[in-house]
Amino acid sequence: MADTTEAAERMALTLAQGGLQKATARVMAAFLFSDADSVTAPKLGEQLGISSGSVSGAIKMLSTVGLIERVPAPGSRREHYRLREGAWATLMSSQNGLVQAMFEAADQGIQAAGEDSPAARRLAEMRDFYGFMFRELPALIDRWQAERNST
């Protein structure tokens, strides 16, 4: 078995530079490089040397955006998590709860600010962008999945 610690830390650094919190980036990298089908939060904390609160926050965030999921683990009292099958397509789809929430927040912000306000114009661009993405991404994801399945 190869030692992937350095590669995982480089991945975590890249993810953190892309906007993830450092602990969340390290947890995501741990999922990507794990040899196990699923892992527990305590195992992640032990492996990464981070607090249970940091692991919990990372798991919540990664679950919200659809990258990881809780899985059954018969005989275990701990909750097990794994990288979700099709995680990257889910991240870019309307199944991403965080992106959906941003869309809805922009729409609500427009109503609160008033249709003719400067804030409403800025929020409309945000809402319209996410609306466009929600309409267009499903076809792009379908094409990606078809290409992936043909190889």
C-alpha cells in the first residue's frame, strides 16, 4: 500500500486555496485517498490530528453539498461516511443544498430590498446565474455521465 499522506496534504492545500476551510479540505482529502469503503468521524480526527468539532463541521459541510454520505455499517455503533458515488456531478447539480440555498437567498433578498434597489440588481445577477446553471447543468452532467459510461 502506497503512502499517500503527502499527496493528500497537497490536495487539501489546493482545496483550501479554492475556498474550503483547512479542516474541511483535509477531511475531503482523507475521503479521496482512503483505502477503506467508509470511515468514522473519530477515525478521521485521529488520522488527521484534528478535533471532533472540526471533523463534525467538515462532515456537515461536505454532506450538505453532496460530496459525502452516511452509509449503513452493520455491527458498528458509529456513523460511517463515504465519498458519494457521482459526487462531482452532484456538487454541480441542483442536488447541492448549499447552491440551492444561495439561489433562494438571492431571490428572498430581492424581495426584501425592493425590486428597484441597487441591492436587488446585484442579487438578481446572482439569482439569474444560479437559475441558468440549474437549467443548463443537467444536460452537461448527462453528457459527462454518458461519456464516462462509454469508456
